[in-house]
Amino acid sequence: MDLFAGCGGLTLGFATAGFELIASVESDALAAESHGANFAAMSHGKHREAHYKARDINAETPASIFRDLGIRGPVDEQVDVLVGGPPCQAFARVGRAKLRHEAHRRDEDDADIAFLVDGRVNLWRRYLHYVRETKPVALLMENVPDILNHGGKNVAETVAEHLQEEGYLVRYTLLNASWFGVPQMRERMFLIGMHQDLETDIVFPTPTHYSLIPTGYEGSRATARKLIPEFKGLRREIENSHCWISDPSLDAGLPPATTANEAFADIPPLHALDLLKAGKIVRGRKDPSEPMPYTSPKPTSAWSRLMREWPQFGTTDHSTGHVIRYLPRDYKIFRLMEEGWQYPEVWRFVEAKRQQMMNMRWKSGENNGAESTKTQEFIKQWTLPYDPDKFPNKWWKLYRDKPVRTLMAHLGKDSYSHIHFDSRQARTISVREAARLQSFPDGFVLRGSMNPAFKQIGNAVPPLVAYAIAMTMRSMIGCQSLPDIRCNLLGLDKRLVATTAGRDKKCAS
């Protein structure tokens, strides 16, 4: 059972690892519809259409959901594994800042601590309620690293303590998606619980890829791992249930992380400036079900092979969702940016470029006064609206030879944080490219228009990370082993993948 399921990142990883989906809970109507479109046919229960429904986890119980799905029998006999990622906006530092801003705008008295009083903070309690109701043998919870230090409180440790009272052995850690082949530097907290009756150790999947984590991620880790206050004013290390996984080293002999260039293999180019000139890209709704033909009849990179041949989500000669934003002012600026440039570099470049071009216009006599309509329109087209000191990460052009930064739900509002590395295309990434960066296969469908599709992708757990964890949990539970898709499709050595089932005594101690 998948709680806070979104469009189904965790579900896909576990389904691919041989787990049967019984039910999901998701409050967003379009995300729930996407989830149903991809998984209803392979789900348990008599009423397939019920898998498409949005559900309020505060209002629904496992019993009411199972009745709706036509599932009979005692609730605590239905679910072997419970997974879920409670909403992270109130935990993430980016989300906290937005919550404070919105609370100040509404002139609320507790605006400065809006992230502490946000109703979503306590949804982990609802997760625990479902644990008590369904009594799974194993469970998984995912969230942002900042859940380890939310206003001085380690929420993951609190969850672990409650689960231990329910009879579970619990461990949590931070894992980076790039360690498992995902072309994205996405760091998240994962908490695994195993019922003590299983008498098994808890282990986490061993990294299969090497990547150099950017310095910006160290700050998040330090915040998550630092000393925190205890009830009596004492301070202690977060040590009861944590399990810190060391970064894979260069000398470990692992294959390098998947790059953006490899991720986009076989996806056709979209030259935004040419499309704009020809009137083929306009303002308005974009449909993520729009067909996308491949540039090659067969996959040309290991990542493309995984995306095109993922079990039950394979594609033939085309995929969908290669749609982009209408940004007529900025395509020309994207073309001039260099890989790795962020908003401050872009802003300084555009300021200098505008002044240079204005000087040329004055010298050539094109301007008929500073207030002329033509001049004002020119200034508007070459002026960026945001303060470079306040929005340093608002724009970013991908490096083609590295994994990308974390995809977030904010993609649903703009995609400037992920500008395509190819200057000739001069655009932000498409929905299908975002899906590939998140490891959603090309046969995975997204319901709604372009913006909700981006949001669903940004909110999801990368399915390949979920798969790595699910395969490890199979071993802990004692399930029969399965062939690993990463060997056949990504070309990973069987011995490398097999280590994910090994016992790491340091973490289990």
C-alpha cells in the first residue's frame, strides 16, 4: 500500500521488484488519476476505477479504502509492506521560506514559524495510524533531509521511536539518487522498518554508481546531522536509529553517474527559436500525451534502453510528453548562456548585453529618444525582472556531462532551474526529459496539462531508487530472489547489484 502516492514513483519501484499493489492514497486529483492510469490494471481488488480516485488520508481509513476497492477480509491481513512519503514542503528549507513569505503576506501572528505550524508537518502521524491499522511486516518512509532537523526536532527519530513501540526495528539514512544511476543529485531521507518477528537486520542498498556530490549538498547534510536539543536541555548525537551511508569513492570501481546527455539520448531536439519564429510554439495549454518519435529505432545509451524497455512500461517507436514552456523573451538568452550558469551570471551578462546593444542603437541612430515605444520594447525584451541577490538559483543551465540538480515540484510553475544544455535548442527541459531525469520510463503516462505533469514528476520518488530499496527489502523479508533489471538494461555487473542484498553490520548494529 502506497500512502501520499503521487503519480507513483514508489509504487513503480516496488511493482517492478515483484510487489503487488493493493491500494494507494493521494489527495491531488490529477496525480491520483496518473497513478490509476499506470497501475490500476495491475492492482488488487475488483473495482479498477476506484484506483483513480483522489483520497484524503485524514478522512479515509484502510477499511473504507479496501471496501471501495472491493477487497474483502480483515484490514490487518491485507498489507505486507506499507510505503509512503508525507508532503515535504513544511520540512524542506525552500518550502519553509515560502510558507513564511505567504504567512507574512497574510499578516499572520506566527508567520516566522509558519513551517512549524503547517498542518502537513504532522501527517507522519497519519502514516503511523495506517501502520497500526494494517500491521505490515515491513515499511518504508521517504522525506527530505531537513526532516532530521525541523526547528531543532529530529522528526525521523520521533517516528522511529513510535514504530519501535509498535514492534518494529527501524533504521534511517540519507541516500543520493545519483548513487543508483539516476541522472540527478537528489538527496532524500529513507526510513525502513521491519517487524521484530522477522528477526532480520535492516540494510540499505549499496550504491551502484560513483558521483561527486556538489558542495551545496554538504550544507544540507550538516544541518540534518548536527547536534540537536533534547528534552532536558541536553544535547546528543542523532544516534538511536540512524545509519549513515558513506559516499561511494572514486577508487571503488563503480561506473560513473548517469549524465544529462545520456539521459536525453534518442529524444528529438526542439529548437525553440525556430519554433517560435514559425508560430509552432504558442501560449496556452500543452498536452503531455502528445506523441514523441525517437531519433533512433534502437536505444543509443544505457539509460535510454532502461527508459524504453522498462518491464510493463516499454515503448516501441515513440513516447509522449515532449512539450516545453512558451518563453518568448528568454529563448534568446538561453542560447547565449554557458553550461552551469546560474541567475547572477545570467543577470550580469544580460545587463551588459543590453547596454552594449543600446549603445550600438544610439550610435546607428535607430533610437528616436529614450521614451520611444521601440526603445521601451527593446529594454523590456532585454531586462530580467528578479534581484540576483535574492534569487541565485532561479536559473540554471544543465551540464551535459554531469547529473542534474534536484527536480522539485516547482517545475510545475517554471522550469528555469533546468535549462537544456544545448544552446541551439535554447529552451527549458520538456516534460518527458524531466520524467527521464527522475527515472520514469517512457511508457509512463501523466494526466493533466503540462504544469501538473511537471509537478507530479518533481514530487515523486525516483522509481529506480525505489526499485533498489525494494529489491533490498525483498531480501530482508525473505522473498524469493528475482533477476535484476539493472543488469540487463543498464549493463551493471551482477556482482555489483548482488551487494545490495548484503548485510551491513555497521548499519544494523
